Amino acid sequence: MTAPAPAPPATEFDVVIVGAGLSGIDAAYHLQTRCPDLRYAIFEARGAIGGTWDLFRYPGVRSDSDMHTLGFPFRPWRDRKTIAAGNDIREYIEDTAKLFGIDRHIRFDHRIVAAEWSSADARWTLRCQAEGGDHLVRCRFLFMGSGYYDYAGGHAPQFDGQESFAGRIVHPQQWPADLAVSGKRIAVIGSGATAVTLVPALAERGAQVTMVQRSPSYIVAHPSQDALADRLYRWLPVAAAGRLARWKNVAMGLAAFQFSRAWPKRMRAFILKGTHAALPQMADVDRHFTPSYDPWDQRLCLVPDADLFRVLNDGSAAIVTDTIRRFTPEGVELESGAQVAADVIVTATGLKLHLMGGVAITVDGVPFAAQDQIIYRGMMVSGVPNLVFAMGYTNASWTLKIDLVSRRMCRVLDHMRRRGYAYCVPAAPGAAIERRPLLDFSSGYVQRAEAQLPGQGSRSPWRLRQNYFLDYAAFRFGRLEDGVLQFRKATNHDRDRKAAE
């Protein structure tokens, strides 16, 4: 009997980054800049750079925040359009990776499916699926930059009579390249950022669009160009102009958020005043654009240059607010009895949260149960050593928080190197810390996943703050050995193993 072939040796890295989107590229830049002696690799499950901005290909896909804050601070966004199209963002991420040589560290079509931590070895062992078969990778530190939602598919509720619809049903996350929309009647189900993006884009491509929403969202028109940023780039060097434009937009965004929290009725009135002014001919504006919740209980929807209001005004799009009773062969029947005729139905019904890319994590043989843990500084998880995960702000651009996390990770790695530490782990908080939901948001995609998410605490460092200025000070200058993040030296077993190597 022939003995089985031995398993291939594990590949060793200091740091493994999972995901080659905004988070992964940002982390890689800081690693090679601030910790140049460390060997790192990026493992990307798909075949391209870009993450979200490579996955989403539906018409009109664009940023839902300005690119001066969504872009990388080390490579300022220079296009005049600051609410940018998805393909422009994808090219920007790709160009950034090439410019700094980060692309040479990416292993495409390599999916990390399991991660096992050993305190005795002070190492992660990762199981990777690739075209040549499964293999193992080992690393000291793991950065999960794979986002927060399931790339395999979005939330797609089943409607009564769905199988009877004679046309095509499409979810934006899997937009078919062969779908021609000109001359078609299209019903877009939803009221969030994806829906308000799709409606004007489809109308501009010659479709007759009806936005079908169960309940409204706050929709705010925003210029697609930043006039002050344009002037700053004319007057100042690129780096200085980029920093000022970034800080200006951070300050304005945070001010609007804090105003909403302090005076929600005033903010509601301010937003609705703008909506009425943008839709002077529409009857029932309040019915279609007044949510049941306060501003920033869910994310505001930005519409650049009022494009959604424009297509509603010119009649190429319509909006109805009602509950769907069922699908029919001809379209959608509402609870009111009204019919929405459609050749295509787009279910812009949201995302499915998928923390850490669905990687199966174990710590010293014990499976990681996210719902039993609490996050530390919005970047690590109690009881899980040498792991940082990327999760951006809900009230501001994703990259603002990710860049702070990446910088602090490098501070931690450098501190460990200088002090001879093998690993660090946030100690579990005591009973005095009140556990709260991770995301203080009423959005459906958050509520559906709440039971599977880690929690946050009632005070720092367990509290997830939605304030860039406070986080900037804490992440850049705060103590690393704060009494919660525990640093450990290598065990004798680990020292012996390293000496043998």
C-alpha cells in the first residue's frame, strides 16, 4: 500500500491580509511603510483588486460619501467628481496598489476558509482554497479586510407569486451583464442607497422606472463636485490640499451627524424642506419622503446633483409607497390594490452581513463565537489574539476608520517587536461593562444579523465611537498597554521552535 503524499509545508508570513479592497490596500501601504521588515501577503478570494467596487456592477453604482474621505489619505483623490462612479473608484484602488507595489503581494483566487490560532506557537494557521487545491499558510498576525457583508449574495426575500412573474428578477449584487434596459418597464423594490442610485441611472438609459418602497428613507441632494476642494488644489501642493479637503469634509459630516442627534426634529425639517423645493410639482411629497425614524438612525442617502429628483420631475421615473401583496405575471400588486407593471423587477432589498468573510476561526482549539465576544477599540475582539478586523464608520466614510485601524495595527506590531512580545490579546471585560449592540442602527440588514455579531461595551475601550476626531487622538497617540490589551512573550516551546528554524 502506497503511503499518502505528505502535505505541502505551510507558507510563513509575518502578516496576512484577507481582502484586496480599500481596507486591504490601506493596511498593506501602512505595513510596508511603517514596518518594512515584516513579510506580508494579501489573499484575495476573487480575481481582481477592488472588493466592493469590483463586485458591484449595477447601473450607476457610485460612492455614497465623498471621495476626499473615502479615498486613501496617502494618495489624495484628484478627480473633480467627489461622488464617484464605481468603475472610477475601482481604477483608483488598482492604480494605488500598482503605484506602491502592493499588487506584487496579492494572491488572487485564494480564499481563506479557516484560521486556527495556537498560543503555544504564537501563530495563525490558515486554510486556503485555491485552484491547485487546499493548502496551509502560517502567520503571526492576521488582518481581516474582507468587509462586513456576504459577497455570495444579498438579502433576497421571497414574495408571494414570485414564480409567476413573466419577466426577469434581478438583485443588484448579481447584476447581469446582458440585461438591456432601454424601453423596459422596471420596478425597483427598495428605498436605500442602492435603490436611489439605480432609479436615475436606469431612467437615463431609457427605462421607465418605478421605485416601490415599503417605507421612505431620508434623501439629500449633494453636489457631485467640491468647489472648495477644487480651489485648494489650485492654490496648494497636492498633499496639503488633500489633507485640508479631507478634514473639511470630516468636520462637516460630523457636525451634521451631531446636529441630527441633538436636534432630530430640526434636521428632519431641514431635509424635508430641501425635498419639497426639489419636487415642486409632486403631490404627497411627505408620504414618499418622510421616514418613521429620526435622521441618522439609518444612513442618509445622497443623490449627486439631485439626479433622483430630476428623473421624478421629468416623468421618466415614479415612486410609490405601499406594501407589496404579491408578484403577478405582469408585475407587482400592492396592498392598496394598485398594480405596478414591469418587464424587470430589481430587488434592491439590502445586504447580508457576513463578519470577517465567513472564515471559521478557532482559538487554541475552541471555535470562535462572535456573538459571545465584545469588540476592543472597534478593531479587535476580546479573547482573540493577534487579529485585527476592518470595520468602518456608519456615519462617515469607510476608509476614515480603516486608515486609523491600519496605523494603530502598525504601532502594535512595532511595539511587539521592540519589547519582544509574541502576541497580544484584548482581555475580556468584566461584568461592570454593559453590553450593547455592535451597530446602533435600525437598518434592516443590521437588525437581521444582530444575533450573530459581537457586541460593544458601554465605555472605552469597548465602545464603538462614531467620531473620527476622538478616534484620531486615541488611535494615533493613545497608550498601547492600556491595561486591557494584554501583551505576551513567547513560551519556551515557541522559543525552541524558532531556534530550530
